[in-house]
Amino acid sequence: MKMNGLPGFSVIVPLYNKCLYIRRAVESVLAQMVTDFELIAVDDGSTDGSLDALVDIHDTRLRIVRQENTGEGPARNTGMRMARSAWLAFLDADDAWMLGHLDELIRLAKRFLEAALLSTSCREATGRGLPRLPTPDTPPSMRVVDYFGRHHAGLAA
């Protein structure tokens, strides 16, 4: 899903003091079956050595940006300014994607050409330590939600 020779997705991960989780988050993106993306990790002034967890990952799709601590929103904004793709995907540093996540987003983008926002559901992994990535065990269901239409209609009522 290249557009004008640019990557299909720019994946943005804001990072602040998540050294126990960031490697799992980055590896879950790099392991996607779709390989046409760039991954921008924006370190927002971490003080716990979070970036040390990424120093031995040598993948040209990964760019690491450092900035002074200004918050998660400004870190996302930094990633968006650096993004080269028309599609942006966001992942928190303490979360992880299932293997076919980008495939699903591409299918949705192709099916709903008018969409400006795509969303998928999440699955929470609980337990001690770092949970392993869950595997899909139920078929996906899709629905179209006109968020702004519903929201606006609710205000008018």
C-alpha cells in the first residue's frame, strides 16, 4: 500500500520511562507480516534507560528521536511531524500489536476508502510479568461508526 513511493504507514510510539515494555512494543511492530512501514519511537526525556532496550535493534524502518520531556501528546506530535506516510498508526510504549495488525488496517483502508480514521479493538493481557502477545482466536467483525454524526446527533437531541 505505497503511496507515491512512501511507506504505507508511519507507526508512532511515544516513549517515557517504559524500559520494561518498549522492546516488546517495537518488536511487535517489526514482526508484522506487512513490512511497508516506518517506525518512529519518540523518547520524551526518559530517565530509566528506556532507550538502552533498543540500542541493538538494527532495522532501517526504526527511527529513534529524543526530545526533552514535554508529555505524551507533544511526543506524538513530534512523531507526526516526522512521519512520511499519509496513514499514521499509534502504539503506546507499554502495549504490543498482534501479528496481523497492519494487515487488518490495510484491509480496512481498502474497504472503506472514504474513512479518515481506522480503529481496531484491543485485547488485554493480564498476569505476572510481561504477558506474551495473544493470538487471534475469533473471527473479526467490522462495523462502520460515524462518530461525528452520532456525536453531533446526540447534541441536537
